Amino acid sequence: MGRVDSKKKSMAEAIANTIIGFFIGVGLNIYILPPLMGIEYYMSFEISAIISVLYGGVSLFRAYILRRFFIRYV
């Protein structure tokens, strides 16, 4: 029988994943996406952080729910 993962571990993994994703998102928003899209616009760190926090919150919720689903049913 497979190892049962606790809800606490699932949440810790989802949080770690989201924090790493936050920093990747901020970097993408500031340095990669504008030139890639051909936009001559500098996005401030504050705006980039707000956008990344919003996406990060959704990502955290999604990661936790998917993790619990796979542990229970797959």
C-alpha cells in the first residue's frame, strides 16, 4: 500500500511551490515578458508583486486541491 500523505505536508508543498512561483512570476513580469511581447514598458516591482500574489493565491489553492485529489483517488 502507498504512503499516505498528510494534509499538513500537502499544504507545505503547495506553499513552497507558490513562493517559488511568486519569485519566478515577478522576474517574468519585469524582465522577460515586456521585451518578449514587444512592449516598451517597465513594470514596477510593486505592480509585479501584486499580480504575482493574485496568481499565487490561485496557484496555492489549485495545488493543494489537486494534491489532495491525487492522494485520495489516484
